[in-house]
Amino acid sequence: MEILVEQVARPLQAVADKANKVLLKEAHDLLFAAEKTTLTNPASPLTDQETKDVEDSLSVLKDVLLDKTLRPSSVRGAVDTLRGKHKILEQKVETLRLESVAEEEEMAEEELAAAEEELGAAEVVDDQGQTSSQKL
């Protein structure tokens, strides 16, 4: 009877072990991605709260991963929480980046318009090689 239980349990244990390895890899990948986001984006009052939330969730996940009991349900909960907080931060950072790019483009257009206005008149050469001044 005991041998039968072991034979039945072996494939189940193998599946559980593989699922735990996948979960731990997911946790580590998310850990590194979230840390990269918090470290590579400049501090901004517009993202301070989201950055703090991600850092707090990172700390919780690290504690769960270092816990000797390492319960998969605890890891899953910490991963899901961090994933949600990280997604919010990434979206906000991307929105701010796009706004910054739009502002830079607008400033470049304004500078170009000002430069064109400063030039005012341009010399134009006609078909016969005659030069004349024209307003732009």
C-alpha cells in the first residue's frame, strides 16, 4: 500500500516541483524588471508615490522569497501585487516620457518658426540669374 502511494505521489511531486520553479523564475524576472524601472527612471514628484509602492512591494517579495518556508501561495500573492504596482509605474513613466517628447517637439517647432521669422526675406535667383528679395 505504501509503495502504491509513493508511485502515485511521484508524478504529482514532479509537477509541483516544476510549477514552483516556474513561479520562482517569474518572481525573479519581475524583481529584476521592477528594480530596473525604479533605478533607471529619474526621480520625479509625479511618480514618487508609484515608485514607493513598487519599492515596498519589492521588499515584500524579497522577504517572501527569503523565507525558509517559501509558500507558493505567498510568492504568488507578492508577485501579483508587485506586477500590478509595477505596471502602474511603467504606464506613468511612459506617459511622462511621451509628454516630454511632445514638449520637445513643440519647442523645436517654435524655435524653427522664430528662426524663419528672423530671416524675414530671402534672396531668390530667377531663371535668368537675377537676384531678388522676397518675403517668406
